[in-house]
Amino acid sequence: NTIVDFFLYLFSNCFFPAFCEEFVFRGWTFHFLSENMIKPLAVITTSILFTFCHSHRSLFSYFLIFILSLLWNYANITTESLFVSIFSHFFHNFLHSVFLLLYSPVCDLSPSYFFALWISSCFLLLFLIDF
């Protein structure tokens, strides 16, 4: 209802989860696993763990989250920074939150919604990696 509520919503639903998940999965978990196994296996394992920590309604949405997680891992390895994946993850959460607020019935029923959100997040991630 107010601008303060909006920013609290952004923080609690977009920034805080993005920061925490990237720190836990791409920061700590990937770092730990990559010290104990080869990097490609660490990337896949981290992405599987990340995917199954999210509840979705279809195998397709799990697949998209897995691919996005692989890309966030790649971004962190390439840039040697969590900033790119945190920002991209925030953007993903932000788009998801805005679409849910504006078009909740459509978002809940449409698998193409998850694909469109995924494509948007991937393009931003590729842009940030190149930048």
C-alpha cells in the first residue's frame, strides 16, 4: 500500500532470497564441492541441490531452474564474483514477483510463463557476463 511496503516486499521476496541462495549455493556449496571433486561435477551437484530446494509444479520448471543454476555457476566461475549471479537472481525474483502481483492466475497455470521468465533471466545473465 505504501512505498515502504513495496521496498520491504522487494527486499524480502527478491533481494534477500537472491543474496542468501547465491551465497549458500554458488558461494559456499560450490566452493566446498569444487575443493573435493572436479569443477564440472561440483557445478552439476550444486545445481541439482539448488533445483530441489525450489518447489515447482512441473518437471519443465525444474529443468529451467536447473539450467539457470548451471548458468549462474558458470557466471561465477567466469567472473570470479557472486555479484553477477546475485544481480541476475534478484532480477529473476523481481520479474517473478511483479508478474505474480499483476497476473497471478496466468502465472499459476502457464508453463510458458516460466519459460519467458527463464529466457529474460538468461539474457540478462549473458549481458552481465559480457559487461
